Amino acid sequence: MAAYYNRFDPSKRWFELLPIPGRRLQSAEVAELQSMSIYRDRRIGDVLFGTGHIIDGCQISVDDAKTQADITKGSIYYDGMIYDIAGASVVITGMGQEVIGLKVTYEIITHEDDPTLKDPAIGYQNYGMPGMDRRVANLNWVVNDPAAFPVFRLQDGVVVLAAVPPELEGITPILARRTYDTSGSFLVFGMDGFIEALDEDYVNLVIEAGKAYVLGREIDKLIPTKIPVAKAKTTRQVVNETKTYQTGVNKYSLNSTPVKQINILTAIVEKTEDITRGSLPGTTDLLPKTPVVAIVSISQGVTTYQQGIDYQQTGDSVDWSLDGTEPDGGSTYSVTYRYIKTMISGTDYALNGNNVEFLAGDLPVDGSTFQITYDFYLGRRDLYYLEPGGDFEVISGQPDMYPYAPGEPPNVLALGEIYFPPDAEAADIVVTNYRPQRLTMLELRAMLERLERAEYNMAITELDTIAQTSDPDVARVGTMTDNFTNFEKCDIYHPLWDASIDPDNKTLVLPPNYEEHDLVADVVNTTAVLKGRLYMLPYTEEVILEQNLATECMNVNPYAVWGNVGVIFLDPSEDVWMEVTHIHKTITSWWVSPVNRRTSHTTTALLMDEQVETMRQIPITIRGENFLPDSDNIQVTFDGVPVELTPVAPTAAGTNAGTVRADVDGKFTATFVIPPDIRSGTREVRAFNYV
């Protein structure tokens, strides 16, 4: 093994090497020149870039089975150098968090490994002699290797974080610190949470697409994120809750709800049984049911024995040691007694909702108490937040009867909290979005305008108060203090109400009768040029510059073959609408001059407009490109819900119902209707087929 000498040390602050005439060049000096250059490049590169950041390419795609991730070739910055990385495929599990990174290994290449490293200078004394060795860096894609530097992070097979482009990555912390110092962590838009049903024990917390800044760093989520969260199924035990039984009342509510199960129910039960008297006088007879609370009566035929004279209770036995009379030895007598029984579920009682219901079995004694030991569910409040790295996390609170949300961790952006009622279904779980938004200048301006309107309304209210308290009734006739910005002073339910308010202009008007229509182009007869959702005036294309010659052909993907990545277009790609509530009333008017006639018209009063929670079910046209030629059974999901495709000519239907087939160019066009109950917001549309 050759010895390599290198005395470079950054702490010595070497700036340059100064050669002296007549002195020989040392091998260490050549190594030090390289080390100084690499160290200088690294210092500059670390200011501009960050380790593991993608310079070019390196796009990742995960297959539908979530078992393999394909990464295209590209360039990545690492340790002062920009390395070209070949495309590769890595095996993933698609479960939990997985980190895909690059592992760097170094090796020494000598002239024995590579004969071309020998001196190529023909005609010189050193021709064919060994020269310097080479140090080679090998970078390989690996999964969950602590020795590798991370590039991609996956959660359940979905890419949640990738190395961002390196736009002045060294300066980014400075900008982030300034942003955080001036504005803190804040939400720009989106990232509202809501609950979606998953299974018996879990629900999905769906966090909308959005953009936020955490510790000054920009985090942009393009599609909604789903996080499974456990329902509130933690229980607490109540021991010996006491109730008093009343004859005829067989249902008793429990104090703590909702009840999961009854563990033990004990009650005082009265029983009459025949007992055989022992052979020896003055002895005791053991009762079969224990523990005995009291002996009610003892009889034999027409003879009734007196307690305290003939017998007494001793533990769980009848004691005949008193001086009174007793049954003959070996004879049978009847005993009515009370004992504490552990009631049998399904025979003596049943849990009916949050109530104990006694059945046709043994019943407690009237006026006696019974005890129930049972488990009941507890509620929970969770907190969900955004980390500086771009991950959404959920902190589970302490389950309790009156739960409270856990504390917010440091250096995160809290987005909201989730209240899980005890053992509740998804529809009953409540999400409270904090909306920690920072206001823009336009929003601040709008807030200022609202404040000015509030001040004006307060002044109007003061006028009302003065008019009502100081002026006599006769002086208030004809007084109008309504500013026509809302319906607070209007009786909209009065039969003569037919007006509407324009709050912007602060006027009272009869609103127009209007209808809403979506713009539909006459594709067959129009002279406009239709490009998706763009309608343009007619035009002709003209070639300005053309180059039909080439020097050579180049294979742009010589090392690997990647599958087709389809591209889809939606028309319309977005839909904006408002739900409006109106009051309709027909007004009849009479004109006396010039002739008597009557006319009727309908007026509409706008009461309220609001943004609805779910999307309306409108038809969508989907156009796909870059699919495999003649691909069959192409299906589409809208926010994970399968939709039925209707092919648009010349696209043909697929073999399976509700699918289509791509043409020879890998293209298709179809229509579908948005499924019901899809929440408003950014939603993912996927087109795929399994070959």
C-alpha cells in the first residue's frame, strides 16, 4: 500500500504554496494543493448549497404497490462536490417512515487496477511508468441506512419530504431567521384539518394542501395529507356503584357514560329452599347460597319457627342451639333467606346502552341496594402541528372525563386540536382549526375598512339610543337610523317584505331576478380557438425559424429504461361557486292612469351567501397523455373515490366497466361526475391501470 502524505490543516490558515527555484517538488505539496482547493470549494459550496440537495434530476416515483421507488439520474451536492448519480431502483416496504439516502464509499484506484494511469508520454524516459493513484467516490441509493445522508423521506410509501432545490441554501437559514424574528411561525393558506372514517379503531386526520412557514422555513404541501389517529377507546373502572332496587323498575342508568362493559353486579336476592335437618340436636345446618345476609323465615308444614327463640343465624348457617323447638333429625324444612349474589349477565341482567336492565332471572329484594363494577370510555383531545422539517405530527392528550389538549412542543406550528368524544364515530369527532395565519397588507386594509364600518355602526346605534330615550314618541315619527348594511332592523318575515339590501353601497333596493349559467362553448360552430379552458380569437400558425438538420443522434437515457409517467388534464380544473339563500315574493301593482291595469312581478331578496363545505357534483372532462399505447382498463379516482368514466370519441371504453382504453399514441379523453360528499378544497385525481 502506497503512503500518501498530506500536511494540510485549516487551522494553519495556509493561503497558497510558494515554490522556491531549485527545490524539488514534494508529493505532500501536490496533495496539499488539492486539499486547499477542495477546502476552498467546500466552504463556498456550503454557503450556496446544502449536503444532499438536488442540483438536477433525481426525480422519485413510487409504484402503486408501494414496494419499489424509482429515482432518475441527476446531480447532487455533497461535501463540496457535485456528483452525477445514475438512475436506480430501491426496494421499500411502504410501511411507516422510510428514508432514502445516498451512501458514499471511497476506494483507491492504482495503475494495477487501471493500466491507463501509467505515463502515456511516448519517447520520454518515464513512459509506461506508474504515476499517481486516484481516489474515487462511489454513491449508492440505500434505504434506512444511518451511514447515508438523507435525500427523500417517505411515510407509508408516500413521499412527504424531498431535498429542495439548492437556491442559495447557505443563505436560506439567514432569511429564515429574519422571517421568524419578524413574523414567527405562521400559516399562509390551507392546511385545515377534518376527520375521515377509516376502520373500527382508527380515523384519518386529513390535512388540506397549503403553505406555511415554520421557524422561517417555507413548507408547501401540494396535496392533502392523511394521518391515522386512534379513536378514544381508553376506559376507566367504577367500583361498586350503588343503586336501590324498586319492584317493577327493571332499568337503572349508570352514572359514568358511555359504558363499555359491566364486570361485576352483586345484589341481595331472596331465596326459599328445602333444608335437611342434621341428625344431632342443637347443631347447625349450612345454607347452600352464600354469603347469607338474613334469614327471613323457617317453617315445616304448619309450624313456623321463631327467630331468637327456636333458631338464630350464625354465619351462613341456621343455628338450632337455642332452647326452643327444632325439626326432627333427618326431616326437611323450608328456609326463606337473603344472600348476596353475583348476578349472571344475560340471565339476570343485561347492559342496555348505558343502563342496567334486569331480566327474567333472579331479582334484587325490593328496597335493597345492588352494586355495579363497570368500565366506561374516556374522551381525549389531541393536538396536531407542523414540524420545521415538513412533517405533520399528532400529540395524543391524556384521556379523561373532561380532557384538555396537550401542550404545544417548542419550535413547531400548532394547526389545531381534535376532540374525540368517548368511543365516538368519525362523524362525532370535532376538529378545531387554529388558523395561525399572518395577515397580508390587503387583509390588513380590509380589516381597517371593517373597523371603520364598525365605528360608523356604533355611531348609528348611539343615535338610536338617543332617539329612543330622549325624544318624545311624536318627535320620533319618520326617524330612520338604518344604515342598510344588514338585516338586523328588517322584518324579513313580514308578508309585505319585498326589498333587498346592497351592503356595499348601503342602499335599499328591489333586487333583480337573475339566473346563473355556466359558460358553455359551441364547439361545433364557434370561430374561436379552444385550448383547454382558454378561448382565443382565431389565428394561424407560422414557422419563424426551423432547423431540420442534426449532426448526430444521442441516446438521452442510455443506462436505464423508465416506465411511462402519464399526464392528465382536467376541464374544468377548478370550480368556484357560492350557495345563495333567497326570499321570493310576487308583488302585484295597480295603475289608474292612463288606463286601469294590473301587473305582477317577482322580487328576490338576498339573505345570505356562504361557501359550502362539499363540492357540487358537476361533470369533469379528463384528458390523458403519455400512457402506454393501447393501455386497457384505465381507471380514475377522485380524492381516493373511484369514479365511472364515460369515453369521449374517439376514445374507446375499457374491458372493465367504468374504464377506458388509450389509443395508439397513449392518449384518451373521458368524462366523469364528481362523487357526492367530497369536501371543498384541493383534491387529488389519479388515472392509472395495472398491467
